[in-house]
Amino acid sequence: MASWATRTPAIRDILSVSTAEMGAVLFGLSIGSMSGILCSAWLVKRFGTRKVIRTTMTCAVTGMVILSVALWCASPLIFALGLAVFGASFGAAEVAINVEGAAVERELNKTVLPMMHGFYSFGTLAGAGVGMALTALSVPANIHIILAAAVAIAPFLSPFGRSLTVRVKTHRKILTFRKKDYLFIGTSSFCLLAW
């Protein structure tokens, strides 16, 4: 998110829209984000956090690819659609990651969410830095977004977090976690904003 935000002026120029029209294009992100947040509780309850996180992050990367295609075509409408897809995915993933983090806290019986939110904040800072560097190097915005998509999907294709197991105790699912899971959750939080 932070990496993309550094390119907003260049994206506005590529799409050939005014500042007011760019505001309308960016509204796609708000619509998508609110939709994702509103659907997230049902998704997590129905499918569980792991599936929701993996699926929504894949959809977020798909949204990023749509954004890149929109820049190739210079289409504000396609760009708004890409922002809506990304926003919905990001909103749902963010809730699922926080639910997963709360489950980690319950299992460990200690506070770890501040550390996970720290990764999120660090991702914001790193993403903005990378975005500024790519802007300074004159990397086109559409290439920048594709590179960011590759970075964002990497943690979800890696083996991190696969050690998460579910054991049944009476009628309730209880999660067990290993150190790799903390790294997966922290890396996920980092990548959500670093792109």
C-alpha cells in the first residue's frame, strides 16, 4: 500500500485524469476495503483464517496485476476496478490476520499482537522507501506495481506457516503454533503494506 501511494502523481498523469477525477478513481479502494471488511467475519467463520489469508492475498495480487494492466491501457475505469479488488482483498486479509494473531496470543497466553502490528508499521516504512527509490530510478509505475505483486505473493507461496495444525478438543478447534508461524504472520503483515 505504501509503495503504491508514492506513485499516485505519476499514476494520475498516466491515466490523464484531473485531481478530482483521481479522487473518484481512488474511491474504488474505499469501496473495496469496506466490502472486504464487512465480509471478513463471515469468511473467517466459514473458511478459517488460513484459507482466507491465502485466498485474499492471491486476490490482492490479482488486483495489483489489474492495476498494472490499467496503467498499460491508461484506463481509469480498469484502475478503479483493480483498486476495488485490491481493497476488498486487503480489508478481508487484514481482519483474518488479526484474528490469527489473537489466536496466537490465546495459545501462548502472552501478548504478541503489538509485535505483529510493528511488522505492519515497518512494512509501511519499507514500502514507502522502496517506492521513493523506484521513483528516483525512473522505474515506470506499471513495472513497479508488478514487482510489488511478486514481492507481496512470495510469503504466501513459501513453506512458512504450513506447520500450523488444528486439533479438536470437544467441539471447538484449537490452534497450535510454532515459531515459523510467527514469522509467517509477521511477514504477511509486513508485505500487506510494503507493496
